[in-house]
Amino acid sequence: MKNILLLARSATTGAALREMEGLRDQTVSLPGVARVLFAFAEEGTPSLRSAIDELMQVQEPVMILPILVPVEPSFITGVKRSLQRWQGADTRPWPEIRIAPGFSRQTMMRELLAATVDAAEREAVTIEKVTTPPALEGSVVPAQRRRVLVCQGGPCIRAGAEMIWGHLRNEQKRLSLRTTGEGTMSAKTSCLGPCSLAPVLQVWPEGTFYGGVDEAGVDRIVESHLLRGEVVDDLAYLPTGTKQRLRG
Ligand code: FES
């Protein structure tokens, strides 16, 4: 009997969450499947980390099934590295965890697409032409003073930056960081420069680089830098103009 973890990228709305619940329910009804959980690699709960914690109670082999199309190889690498990092820092015994290739590599994809096209024919909604575009609503210019840029360049993605982004966003929501302290907003960016320090994030207005950041590092940066304005020196890298390597 299989234990399956459906891994999506992110979900921020109830509708997306319900879609994942539906996929979970359909998967668990398949023959030979004992247990199905779902998780989000980036923003949204349950996170990959919390799903793994739940599966550890069972101590049976787990297969992670990424349900993304397409799946960048760097995404799989990032997930693997994050799992290895969490496992390395965890004294509990871990079950065997495997990760499947991309969803679209499955041989049944053609049949799945055929069924989907048939259903789509019945359910698709027509986008009607409108003569007057909807009026734009006004925008509030954010008062937040702090910005966290989370690098999503190739080397950072391979080092698990998507999981770091997801953890930061989940914490930002949980702690109401937009309105707490001086107010924080966050954004994904392309390469920030110091790729050898991946995964990298940068906190403004100071422009402080943090490299080799994991979830515990994000927690410290939130607690110290974002909420109290104090740079976390042992995680920070100053732009010295000379080559710097990851500590430890
Ligand atoms: S890819 Fe992240 S700093 Fe270059």
C-alpha cells in the first residue's frame, strides 16, 4: 500500500485549497493507496515541512508526487536539498522518501488529457467581449518601510529558495508582518548577485544580504531584523568587494 504526498507549488485562496482537497480525495480512492496528503512547496498550508512531520508519525515509505506542469529540474533539486537539510538536522528516524518525476512524464498523461479535453468541452466558459473595460479600482500605496527580496535565480532555486519563500510568506501571514512593526512586504526577484551564497535574500532599507538561509534563519531574520530593526550579523554578508563563501 502506498503513502503519497501530492506536492503543489502554492495556493493562497480557499478555492485552490479545495481543489487540492478534491485531488487528495480522488487519489486516496485509487487501488493500492493507503494514505494521501498534500502540501505546498511555496506559499500555503500545509507546508511540505509540516506534511513530512505528519508522515513521520507513520514511519512508512512515502512517495512525493509533484503535480506541477511543467516541473523544472531545479524544483526537484530544491525539494531534495531541503529534505536532506531537514533530515540532517533531525534526530528522529525518517521514513524512506522518494520523489517522482514530473506529472507530465507519466505514461497515462495522454488518456488524462483526452478525458480533460472532453470535460472541458462541457464546462468551459466563454470569455465575452466587453465594449467598456471594467473600471480600475484605486490602489493604496503601501506604507510599509521594509522589503524582503527573496532570490529565485537558478542557483538559489536549486538550493531550496522556493521553500524559503514559502516559509517567509507563511510567517508573514501568520504574524501579520505587513502591519506589525514598521511593516514588511516581500517579493521574489531574479538573481541578486552573490549566487555562491544561495539561497540568498536581501532586507531593505538597509540592503542587508543574507546567504545560506534556512527556515530557522528566516525565523531569526523576522524576529530580529524585521520586527526590531537589528541585523542578524552571523547570517549577514556585507558587500566587501571580495569573494565570500558560505559559512560552515
Ligand atoms: S541566483 Fe540567487 S543570488 Fe544569484
